Amino acid sequence: MQSSLSQIDRQGGESSGSRPIAVLVEREGLGDVLLKLPMLRTIAKGFPGRPIWWIAGFQTSMADDLRPYLRDLVSEVRPSTGISSRRPEMVRGLRELPPFSLVFDTRTRWESIGYARHVLKRDRYYCCTPGYVGSDARPSRFTRPRHIGARALSLAEAALGAPANGEGALACGTAAREMVAKLLPAGPVYVGVAVGSREARKNWPLHRFGELALALASRGRVPVLLLGPQEASSLEEIRNTIPQAIALDFMQIRPEPAIGVFDAAIAVIERLRLVVANDGGLGHLAGAVARPVVSLFGPTDPRRWAPMAPALAVVRAQDHGGDGMDAIPMEPVLAAVETLLRQ
């Protein structure tokens, strides 16, 4: 790894080591950013001491929810720069950026990549086009991964010329951790249940979550409902359908405003043995907190969007005779939970 770094520095000249590293992204929700965290950690470990800029064409959750937790990795976040917009705004946004030592472009539109290569001042440029065309180096593989997180991680591997090490976990503050320790005291095996997502079509039916919670409770597990803003309009229905679970509403469990909603969510997930989730932000967050995840998929593709978790079991509707989430029975989800718990 060190030889790769030294070679890049020689090619860029004496000043290249002081220039920031750029990560270019499109529009990003919470899950999109979390999928790229292993890439970010790998870059930070591989090029220590170099400031990293996170530059988004549009809005990014890196500028909002995640910023306080990644200050040691990302020195500057630039949302809505226009670098993925139409040509005049794209060129203007690129020209406003400083010179970089390395550029990691996670975008895939040929036009955006072409202009970035032409306009940006940099020493080395890495992009994940098909076959890594236009990239100054490619990883050991020729075919880019389908998965968004693995694809981003491959750019770090290309720069380092070595396998990636993206291990790590998001951590909450002490106050949040102490608060949740009182709500979920040590002893029981807590299993998180995240019933929602941003899109109703990606949600496993609520009554199936109820069946799962009942089965977990009968086996001595303690199901914990993970409730956020997206569940605010249906809290009563959720609680009535899944009465066996401890219901933790991240908006309500905080005794003081100093503990943020995101901090509360991370603190709760830290206390869980694993999380069962639809294809949504809480599943990705659980993986980023280094918890095993049972991930439920129907209309979306787990080969592209599955969480980056230390241990992962995917249950697909297509393996049970349908494309909709209602095709997934309770039994294979319970079996996946028990398998991960035994590990």
C-alpha cells in the first residue's frame, strides 16, 4: 500500500500530498451515503493525513444527518455544486473546485465523467464506468461490481493497488448510549424490527412483522420496534399489530434535545444483536453500526442495494413465488434470524 502511495506522490509532484482528495457523487439519501462508507474508510486509511472533500452534484445526506459522525474522515462537504447538471452549470461548478491529488468519481453518466476529467485539475482520476474506461487505474477485476457499495469500494482498490479495508462502525455519543442502556438493559437478546422505508412498495406487510415478533418472543428473544419519522402517521397501528415488541420511537425517547434523533437511533442499534429491515435507511444504518442484518427485498435488487453489513442474510420475494413483498412468508425470515444469531 505504501509503495502505491509513494508512486502516486511522485507522479503528482512534491505538492500533490498537500492537496485534498475528492469524492464525487450524485444525489444521495441516507442509504446511498452509508453504502459508500467502506470506500471512504479505505481511502482515509490508505492515504492518511490527506483531507477528503465530499462533493455532490445535488443534495447529500453527508451534509446533514451523517456529517457529525464523519468529521474525522471528511474535512469538507460540498452539496448541490451543479457538477452533475447541464453543461454550463456543470462546467462552472467544476471550475470552482480547487486542484486535487486524487479524484474518486462514483458517478456513472459518461457526460459528467468526461467533463470532470477534462476540467478538474488533479493528479489521478478514478471512475467506475463499465470496464473502468477513463480511469487512471482499475482494480484487479475488469468487470465493475453491480452493488453500489462494492462498486465504490473498487475505486479505492484501484488507487491503492491492494484489497480494501473498509471496516469500521458509526458510534453515538455517551449521553445517548447511557440513555438507551436504561431502556434496553443488558441480558436479553434484542432483535430490531424496522417495519418501514421511504416507499410503501418496499415494505413487508405489517401483519407478517407481527407474526415474526410473536415467533421471536416465543423463543425467548425480545423484539424491538425501530420507529422513526416515516412511521409517525401509523404508530398506533404498528403498536397494536406488534404488541409483543418494545416500541422505541427515536423522536420520543430522548429526554433532552441535546441528544439528536440520529444519535438515539445509533444508540438503540448498538444494543441489538441484529436487525430485520426492509430495503431502507434503517437496514443500511444497522450495517454501518456493524450489526448483522436480515434484509427483505421485493421490487428492488439486493445485488445492487443490499446493506454493507458484517453479516447479512437476504430474503427475496422472488424466491417465494412473487415480486411483491407480500410473497415473503414469515418462516424464512425467522430462519434467517436464527441462523445469524447462532453465528
